[in-house]
Amino acid sequence: MTNQIALIILLRMIFSKVCTKRGLVAIGFTVMALIAFNLSHPTLKNDLLTSFNEWYQGISPKLTSATDPQQADLSLRVSVTLSDPSIGGAPAVWTLPTRSLLESTDRDNTARVLQLIRESGVFGLSPMPSSAKKEPSVAVSVRDEQRQFEITIPLDQAQKNIQLQNLMKLMDLYSHAPSTSTVEPARL
């Protein structure tokens, strides 16, 4: 019984010291510092972004022009779709590689686009709800024989991300690149 009374007295003493103005200010400052710290750090990566980044680490060395073209996964396809139902017309769809990953240009273009996708963190953004199909959106899809990564985000969210803006410009440029001639001009 005396131990319980001593504990109660000790708790009252601690509580009375903490409840002073100085103690309340210290607690408030600590809480505000924790909130500011948490707001200044990005949220934890989600599973899709983590999976894509791990996959990218394995595939990117195989897409360099210095590697043997046969090492590249020939089933790899990158597709970006920009749709805005409010302006009508068909959505803009860009797909890489345009010909084959056996060609160094297609491998280099695909490698650069995948790098932009990784840098943009698009697979970590909040996906567009399926009920918002009439809203302007950007869909990004990366597929190979074993993996598939897909996300659709609102267009305004993509416009705030410089890497996604660059991605759409590069996809448009790369997918409309003139095809290279199979005949060498010197042989004509």
C-alpha cells in the first residue's frame, strides 16, 4: 500500500512539473518539430514503385549500346498514352521500341525512356480512380515476358512532373523518328 501511495505522489510531482508553462511549450515545440520533419520527407515508396526500380536495375545494363543486342529482352515494350476526352479525338499513344531492340537506336531510346520513367517516380504516384475515365490522363505501361507495370494518373499531376513532361516529348519524338535506310548510300 505504501508503494502505491509513493507512486501516486511521484506521478503527481512529475505531472505538476510537466504541466507548467515551460513544460507545455516544450511538448508543443516537440510535436511541431516532429510534424515539420515528417512533412519535409517524402512518403514511403509503394510496392509498385519498389518493384519497378528493382526490375529496372536488372534490365538497364542490358539496354546499353555496348552490350550484345541478343541480351536485351526482345519482348520489352514501353507505352505511354495521353488521353483528353474533353477535346475529342483518339488518345495519343506512343510505343517503344519502334522496330526492334536488336537495333542500337531503339535500344538507346528505350533505355532513355525507362530512365525517365524511373526518375519520374510515376509508379509511386496516386493512380487515377477508375470512375474518372472522362478526365484527362496519362497512362504508362512497361511490359516484358515476366513483368508488367501499369499506372494511369491525372494529366495535371503529370504536368507538374518535369520528368513526365520530358517523357511525353521524348516518346513523341522517338516514335515518329524516320526509319533508317537498310541500304548504305555508298553502295548505290
